[in-house]
Amino acid sequence: MARRRRAPAAPLPQRDGVDAVRIRLPGDGSWATVRDHLVARLAPSAAEVDALLDAGAVVTADGAPLPPDAPYRPGLHLWFHRPAAPETPVPFAPRVVYRDEHIVVADKPHFLATTPRGSHVAQTALARLRHDLGIPALGAAHRLDRLTAGLVLFTVRPAERGAYQRLFSDRRITKEYEAVAPYRQETALPRTVASRIVKDHGVLRAREVPGEPNAVTGVELLGHRAGLGRYRLLPATGRTHQLRVHMSALGLPLLGDPLYPEVRDPVPSDDFRRPLQLLARALEFTDPVTGVEHRFTSRRSLAAWTSYEAWERGAEV
């Protein structure tokens, strides 16, 4: 079997911690020029592609600008930075909990996406940390939802990223979350919740369906007062929105959740009030590269538990 060729190194530097887009032209196609292919594949309008080409912003592996009338060449690698769309600045910063030559563990705030995706590009933990720490090759070993705060593991060396990602896929890492939700005396805890969760592409909510469980969560009550409960959540799996789905199914929807049990009206991007009361509290694992036993704990707290009034004001603690 022929070995797959590695893509050439990017000839463009990062911009604000964000990598240039890389594309490889397909081996088949009827486009006369590269420009025609880019218009068909990428842009909301031909004007955006033309502007990039006219500015010399689309380059080949040697860093040379692609001429606007360049003929189509199957297999050609190209790089460019998408024009930066306006993003609402997130007024909270990730805090570095630990750093060595292999990993960075950061304490992510609510409202900050982990990695560039969709409309969140520069306003992400990865882009900010690359810029602030001066580590262009920094990569995420896993991801937290934008609305969830807490610990995220990043890797310093691309060649080692797979080893750390396998900690999660092979379930060799212990994850502990904390949440604030209604307290219901009739809900017997602790318990283990197991169900089958699916999430369709383009659909906001995940859902439970009949079938073999693929999502398992341990739920414990840490304390309660004034109708609120503080919970420890121990996921054995990592399905999308798993903790939020399981808590909602128990009749204990997390405070500040815009999707469960029902979808609320969209929240404006600059509205940082009432953050989702879910925190990735701890990560524990044996380092696959160094063999060191690690346990990291978030220093954040959930505002609805420390002060319900502060949570209503949207205070980030």
C-alpha cells in the first residue's frame, strides 16, 4: 500500500494565533482556472476570491502568490488567510494552570470557544494561548463546549498530539465536572446514568434514542441550599452535550442552559450574563510521554453557587 504523502509545511505564518487555510486541489474536475474552483468551493461570492487573488494573498508551497488567471492543476496545495470577520471580544481570559515542554493545561472561561470553528476564530482559547505564550504549534487534545468553563489540555509538539488525544479516545483520563442545577429531594443520588445519545449535523440539540448506551455519567450531590444543588459529574464517555442531556433527563437541567430541556431564544453574542453552570473541575492522567502522574484542578467557581445574585449579573469568577 502506498504511503500517504505528508502535506508541505505552511508558507504563511499564523495570524493572531490562527493558521492559514490549506486546500489541495482535487485530482479530477472540469475547472479551467484555480479561481473557478475556489469560487465553486469556498466563497460566498466571487468577489471575495477575486480580492484574495488580486492582493496576492493565495500562495503556493514556496510562498509565491498565485496569479489570478492560473490554470487548474490537480493536486496543487494552496494557503490563504480568510478575511477576518468581526468577532465579539470575550472579556474573560484563559488561565494557564500548568506548562512544560510537552503540554499546557489552561482554565478556560465561559463563552470562549476552545478552537476555531464557525464564527469563533480569533476569539478562542487556542488562538489566544498561541499568541500569548508564543507557541505557534500549540494544539488542543480535546475540546470543551464554548459555554462550559474549566480545564483543557493542549499539546506543545504536533508529533506528540496523537498520544495525548488517545488518552481521551481510550478512556485513560479521569474527568470531573461540577454543576449547579435545581435540587429535587425525590431524585435518588448518587447514581449512574447510561443512555444512547445522538446529535445530527446542523441540529443544535443532542437527543437520547433507544439502543445500546454510548454515554455514561456518574452523578453525585455535593450539597444543596435554597432549592439549588451542587453536583459532581463523572463522565465515563464523551458524547456531545452528554452532561447537559443526562442532567436534563433527570429533571435537573443546568442553570443557564440555553438548549435543555428546551431551546431558548438565541442569546446575543455580546450577552455574557448568566453563564452555563458547568465547570470542568479536574483532569487526572498518566502522561503518555513522560510517565508523570498528573492531577489538575480548576480554580474557578460557579457563580450561581457562590452567589446567586452574582450569577444573575453575569459575574465571571
